[in-house]
Amino acid sequence: MEYWTLGSDMTEVVENKTSNRSKLRDVWDQFKSHKGALLGGFIFFSIVIVVMIGPFFWPFEANGIDIRSRNQGPSLLHPFGTDQLGRDTLARMMAGGRTSIAVGLAAMALSLFFGSFIGVTAGFYKRLDGILMRFTDLFLSLPLLPLLLVMMLLFREPLSQAYGPEKGMFVLIVVSIGITSWMPTARIVRADVLALKEREFVLAARSSGTSDTMIILRHIMPNVLSPIMVSATLGIANGIITESALSFLGLGFPPDFPTWGRLLNDAVDYLQQYPERVFWPGLAISLTVLSINYLGDGLRDALDPRMRKR
């Protein structure tokens, strides 16, 4: 009997592994069929690789000033030209991309944490649903840009003094974007949890005495990963756009700390003489956001069981 019990357990483990591999293969097959998602993923990861690795191989520094080379157009030595201080635009683009993408990723993580926590709590606990959803509606009704501007003006100096100009602004921008962009995720997750908690496997787990925490971790969270992952891709794009807007308005990082939005701000005064200075950071922002959106569409279709059955 022990032999057969062990054998049946091993058979069950093998079947579970095979089932998981089959699901992953189905997800990948569906994702591959979305040509826009493949192209978007290739462009996005190519941009990430260039901005992360490129500065180690490029001979010019982002803040290296060379007055004799100022205001040069594109050339073999400076493919994107130079700015009014002779700084290499390509080097500044790569350094700015690091900051912009890092802000987008960090803000996305913070937004997903708040949104998932509030969405799961509101959907699972009926007594908290009304309070948390009114709280979400309150944040949705707030004007985003004026709120961000007020937060920048109020907390910029204290955080800069506490952590330094660059780290202080990074923390401020990430937190500001994260706590003002979690609401759509919360509403989407709540709607899924409301449907999931009435399913048979959740009711069976509850009737067997499983605690609420284990039900959420074992049965609820794995089944809401699909909308959370889609929200993650949109959150990265939203973080990059918001940081670029703040930097463009002059309320982001210091002038000597390049970001794509800061490069746009610096190029406005030279728009008529050197229009390419606006083109390059604008193109980088547009390509990054567009590729992330296509990647999110592909993930949504791949993770949706109804789409995989077509």
C-alpha cells in the first residue's frame, strides 16, 4: 500500500508539472501570435539594454562639457549632436533613459502594491468594500496634474535635504506617481475578486476551515495575476509619461541630472535653430510607451483563457 501511495503521489506531481508546462506553452503560443506584442517587446527590451549597457561603452559622459563642440549637428563622432554646453546628446539620452525607465518601474511597483492590496481587500471583505471604494473614488476625482505639482512644491526641499537632490527627487517622483495611479488597478482587481470568491474551489476551501489569508494567497491571487500584469505594463508607461511631464515643466530632477523630459525642457529654447534636440527624446518616449502598450495587449490576450481557446 505504501508503494502505491508513493507512486500515486509521484504521478500526481508529474501530472501537475505537465499541466503547468502545457499552460505556459499555451500562453507563449498565444503571445507569439500577437505580432505587435512581439515587436513591442523587442523594441522595449532593446531600449532597456541600450540605456543600461550603452554608457559603459560610449566614450562620452552625460555631463561632460566641451564648449568647443557646442551646438553641433549629428555626425559620426556625435550621432545625435551636442547641446549648448557641448555635451553629447546620445550620452545624455542613454543616461536619461536609465532614470526615466527606473522611475516607471519603481512607480509601477508601488502602484501595483497599493492597487492590488486595496482591490483584494475590498472584493474579499464585504464590510470594507464600501469604505475602500469611496476612498478610491475620492482619489479618482482629484485633479492629477495640480496634485502632483503641489506635492513637488511641498516636499521637494525637505527630501532633497534629507537624501540629496537626485535621490530625494527620485523618491518624491516615484511616491507621487505611485499613490496617484493605483485606482484603476484596485477597481479591476476588486471586480475579479468579487467573481472569484463565489467559485466552488474558494467555497470548498472556506468550508474546510482554511483561513482567509491562505485563501487569498493560494486561490485568489494566482487567479488575478492576469489583470495585475496588464496593469503593470500600463503602469510603466504612465510613470514614464508623468515623470517626463514633470521634468518638462521644470519640477523634476535637477538640470544636471538628465531625463528624457528634462532633455525636452532644455531643447525648447533652441527649437527653431536645432529642432532635432526635441525629436530624439520625444521619439524615445513615444517608442518606449508605444512598445509597452503593445506588450501589455499581448500579455492580456495570452493570459486570457477565453482568447487561448479561439
